[in-house]
Amino acid sequence: MGFLLEKCSFSTLDEDVIKVCHPFLCGNTDLDDFFQHDVPAYSKQMLGKSYCFRLDDNPAIIVCAFTLSNDSIRVDILPNSRKKIVRKNIPHSKQMRRYPGVLIGRLGINKDFAHRGIGSELMEFIKSWFIDAGNKTGCRFLIVDAYNEEIPLRYYQKNNFKFLFSSESQEAENTGFNKNTKLRTRLMYFDLISLLNEQ
């Protein structure tokens, strides 16, 4: 058991929770603004659902928060070499143009709890949700459009996410930009079947 499951309580992050909690600060202005102000509208428009872990000793403190929404990986737009990598563990008879996934749209760790392994613990929690037999929908992949910065990219790579495209220029070219464009984010994915195979 880790810190989140031993010392925190899990809940939906909604308007009521935001009102009774201290402002959530993870050190990224965009994420802080989203979790403090945009979550209710995002949820009302059914664009994503947000969740959090709050400290048991002080429920006004949000330790970490994340937002999920439905998504898919479109292999029909991938270069052949990348298509083969994504489909590697999918039987030929089950191959499709796109595969169901869940997008981790936002994810942040309270800066007061940084560098304690909570980010990896949170990712393990999210992964476990979608391989649970009680999951109500098919979900093969976790997908993230990660900030194209060293710390978030390293975090997702540490948690076994792979780049959807082999290089930034390949991603730019295949997503409608000039291949020399510096991308704001990079598409990454995690194949959940790897966890079932480990079991």
C-alpha cells in the first residue's frame, strides 16, 4: 500500500469539493487554473470527469487530481512502422483502424507533495481502474497529450508510456503541422494488455 491509499481518500473533483478545499497548486499555471476554475464547466459539458485524492488528516488539501475522457488511437493515420508497433500485441483477426482508449487530459500533483513517488502511485491507480473486471467499457490504451517538456515527458516514460510517433518531426508532419514545428505537446500511450499479461 502507498501514501494515496493509506493516507488519502478518493473522490470526484467537482464544484462542491473545490469550494471546501484550498486552491490546488501543482506549479503549472495551466493545470492550476484548470483544477481551480474549469473543472465544473468541463464536467457539465461532458467533456471529461475529474477526480482527486484528499488528505485524510486535512480533507481541505487535495494531494493530486486528474481528468479522464474517452478517446482512441487511430492507427490509420500512423506511418507503417509505428502502426506495427502499436498493433504488436493485438491478434491479426482483431486489428482495426482505431482502438479504444482513455485520455488522461489533465494530471497534477500538489507541489507540497512533490518528489515522494505519488505521481507513479497515482498512475498505477489509474491503470488498475481500466483492467478491473468491473470496468464498464473496453479500454485498450491509456493516452496522454503530454506537455513537450523534460519533466512531464520523463514522468510518462518512467511509467512505461511510449511515444505514438517516433520523433517530434514525424508527429508534427502526421498531425497537420510543418515537420520543423516545435510541438507544445507529444502524444504518448500505454498498452493496458501488458498489465494483464503480467498477471
